[in-house]
Amino acid sequence: MIKSRKALHALSPEEFSLLHAADFRHRVEQQVLPALWDGKLVIADRFLFTGLARDVARGLDLDWVLKLYQPLLWPDLVFYFAVSPATSGRRVVGDADAAASTKPARTSPHVDDPVESYQRFITRVIREYESLALIFNFITVDAERSIGEQHRQIRGLFRDGAQRPWSDWNADAVADWLAIGGGAA
Amino acid sequence: MTARKPAFTAVDGIDGAAIVAAARTALASIDREARGGISHWDASGLFGEAAVAGDEAGRPSARTLLLLYAADLAFRLRWEIRPALAEGRGVVAAPYVDTAVAFGRAAGIERAWLANLFQFAPRPNQRRFADEAARSRRGHGFVEFALEHAT
């Protein structure tokens, strides 16, 4: 639903943010919380922070966007793969799927050159990610390094944090989910 | 002589058919040359798409439906309501914010969350409530949809 509308450039920043919040809420209720409730481990590639960084970079108010995602479900670990805007641009252009999409052109509608548009946008997104990384204590991974090096680092960090109890700060999110029948056998 | 502010009327209620009937009455009360039109829910087609989603997608919660409603309302404001008002025409939003807030409160959702969700929606000049069910046909408004599809 989101992809087809995005391809048509038919979404305003508010509509994009609200649709992503709806999609996120649905996935949390239908996939993430049921799996956690069953004692499974969940890896989310990407979580709410991506939406926050992207929406704030598009000019929306952080507080308004953050409240859309309430009740919040905080991950136990957040890995942030940090790259420069230049590296991000090179990887997007080098990625056949991404290059075939209209993503760069969509990002800054007042800039004609899609590469320039993407560079401006991703620079703002990275700035927001860096702020969020400080506020929410992300584990920053240097994604300029090789995939092998990043892989080894992630494995080490993940092993250290594998055995964790339920987080108390997720009580509101779990209670909200149980109230709508989540966790029923 | 001062320019008259274009009328922006919100019609809310729980019965889809009654909302449509009340919206038509509200529109008819606007001078013919200043009539913009009625902005109905699901102008964006989001709920139509959600209705045909497979069972494997799972039933959405009330909160998810409200986020979709807000996305649809943002669409309606951008393409229907604000352009009509900018042309100096009166427009009727049927339903608007109060229908969704009432549904959300009935579903147990916090008032503060709902207030934040609809912060982007401008206040209408007039608010009407469609409290008489139109018995001639079954309505298919947001509340009926939500009761049919939500968990």
C-alpha cells in the first residue's frame, strides 16, 4: 500500500508518517509481540527510529511523530549502522533495485537532480539519526568498514546482550496488546 | 465590506448513512455559487485496500485503524478540503475528527493520544452531529467498517 503510493509520489510527509505508524503498529501487534510472548528472539530491520529520523528530516515535529508510535515498544538493543552521506549515495546508486526506484527523486521535491536531492535528504536523516543515537543510547557500528568486519562486531555485541529479561519500560505496550486479545492461545 | 470566511463544516456521528444525509443538508445550506462539496471518508482508498487484504495479514487493532483514518484525513485535507477553502468555497467534511475520537474513546484509547494524532487537522467553523439513523439503507461509514474489521 505504502510502496505503490510512494512510487506515485502521492504522499505528503504527514500521510507517509501516519501510514508508516499504522504499518509499524500492525507489525508490532501481529508479529513482534506474539513472537516475544512465545519466548522468541526478534530482529527488526528497521524499527521505529528509522521512521523518526526520516520524518523529522522531512520537517515533521519529533514529539508529534514519537507520540504516534505510543505505547512505545523499546528494543533491548539498537544497532545503528553509521555511514557518511557520500557513502550512502554511492551505495544507493550502486544498488540496482534502489537505482530503479524513484526514492532519490522523491526525497527533496524542490531539487531537480535526483542525486543532489538524495544527498541533501540523507544528510538531514543522518543528522537526526546521530541525535537519536545519543538520546536513546544506540550501539553505533561503523558501516564504512567491510561487511566481514561489521559482521564480527555485531556477533560479539549480540552475544553479550543475548540473555535479557522483559524490559519493565515496555509494560504499557504489552498491556495495550493484551487488552486487544494478544497472547491468547 | 469584509470578506466572509469560507464555511468549513464537520459532520460526525456513528451511522454512515446518517452522516451522508446530514452532510447533504449542510451542503445545501451553502449558497450555490460558494458550494465546494462533501469530503467523504476513504477518499484515499486506504480502507478499500485494507478491506480486501487477505486473512493472513491479521485483523487491525482500533489504534491501527485510527492511524489509517488520520492518514486518509490528511489526504482529504490536502486534495479536497484545503483546495476548496482556498478557492473561497464552502466544504463539508463527513465524517471529520469527532467520529474517530468517539470511536477511539469507546475502544479505550487515551484522550491525549487521540488529541496528538489529529493535531494537524484544522478546526471547522461549524460542527454538526448526525444523530438520527437514516433507516432507508445501510450505511457504510468509518465506525461500521471499524466494528466489522477491528480486533
